[in-house]
Amino acid sequence: MRNIGISLCCLLLLACQPELEPVALGTLERERVVLRAPVTELISAIKVSKGQPVQAGQLLLQLDSRSQQLKVSQQQAEVRRWQAMLAEQRNGSRPEQLAGAEAEVRRLTAAVLLARQQLKRQQQLRGRGLSSQAELDNASALLKNNVAALAVAEQQQLQLQHGSRAEVLQQAEAALEVQQQLLAQEKKKLQDLSITASRAGLLEDLPYYAGERVMQGASLAIIAADSAPFARVYLPQAYLTQFQLGTAVQVLVEGRPEPLRGRIRYIAPTASFTPYYGLQQSERARLMFLTEIELTDAAKLPTGIAVQLLTGQIDGTRS
């Protein structure tokens, strides 16, 4: 009976305790920039230390660039080759080429004349019965071959004299432009092997060491951006109807007696799991909505410090 009485007393005491007021707790956050490996490669050098402030454009670490440098050199040679080909098309034929084409035309002209004389002689001999039909056919074929060769030589001579057509020049120019674009791509890949800070801030983490081979897409550096921090809190469902985007609020920061002013910039459309620091016994079944608040006068506060969204009135607006 005594144990039953003690149990009843405990239940009565728990029932008399007031229900805890739901609170919106969270932390102070900054935008985090994650720099990832563009390719699978060795880390050849690390130029900074973890926890060091960095500036935008500052070199953080260097990946091995020897293989990519070879690709750049190969593409540069290809560009030079196409530049030379285009220059040849634009400048036209050299005097030596023109002279050679003219000499070939003269040689084949003489060969045609000689073949005609031989054919005429074979026709006369054949008429007298002094030669065979095969010899006459060979003389006729020789003349036809020389006439065809002369026509080809004359066309080549005209091509050298007139130069390349406009369409041929356009094709060469387009091919050179393609090669130049490929060279720009290879140079960009080479430049990307130098991992630089994309924004000013604090270098939070360098997960790898010099000499390690990192996989493509691996996180090489994490920077907390040097910008105004914001409060990320979990808003209980009970307060969801009291706040909206743009609402002016007050945020209490741990270690500061006076709250900071801010304005809600984001409220999650769906509920999240209750954070561990909000797991009071009476709140475990309540839903929480992730909320972000822009703060004023918070630039010097450290990242990760605990904050709490205050409820009440501010500038006549419900917060």
C-alpha cells in the first residue's frame, strides 16, 4: 500500500507541473563553399593551413598538372598546324609550284603531239599491211592517255594560278577555330588544377594531405564565406501561423544580453525532425520547421553559436 501511495503522489506531482513553452532553437550559420576536385589526380602542394582566413582568388592547393600540360602542348601544336594550312590557302601557290605545273603541261603537250604522229604512222603502215592491228591499237591508246593527262595538268595549273576557292578558305578557318576552342578548353582544365578560393572567408577544413590521390568530385577545401551570418532555427508548429517571410523578429544569441534584430527569409514548406537540443519530453511529438533569419550587427559573431528566436512584438509585427 505504501508503494501505491508513493506512485500516486508522483503522478499527481507530474500532472501539476505546467506544460513547457515550445521554443525555436538553432545556431548561427554562414554560407559554406565546398571546392571539389575537377579530376582524379595527386595533390602536389598545399599552400594554406586549416583555420586560416583566405581571400578570393588565393591559391589553396595544387593538383599534379604534368599530364594536362602535355595535352595543352599537343593542342597548341595542332593549332599551329592548322594556322600554317590556312596561311598556305590564303597565300596561294609558290612560284616554284607554278613553274613545275607549266613544265608538266608543256611535257604532256609534246607527248600528245608525238602520240598523234605515231598513230598516224601506224594507220599508214596498217593500210599497207606492214603492221598489225595490235600496234595500231597501242598507238591509239597512248594518244588517249596523253590527252587525258594533259587535261588534268592544265586543270591543276589553273587551280594554282587562281588560288583556293572561298569555300575552301572558310572550311580551313572553321577548322582552325575549332582547334583554338579545344586549346582553350585544355587550358581551362589546366587552370582548374590550381584550386583557388572562390570567395573570401575562413578555411574550415582541408580533408586531404599533400601526396594523396583524390578522386574526381572529392571535397578538397571548405570555406565559411566572409559574409553576414544568419540564424538557422527550428520553428515549432505552434508558432507557424505567427510568422511569414519578411517578418521582423528578435533573436537571442548565447552570451549576449541584448537580442539581435532580424528578418525571416525562409520557412521550410515541410516539417523536419526535431533537433537533439529541442528534444524535451513534452515536445517530442511536435513538428519543427526549418527557418532562416537574416540578422543585423552579427558579422563578428562566431559560426555555430546557439541562438533562440524570441516571441513577442517588434515594430508592431508579430514575432
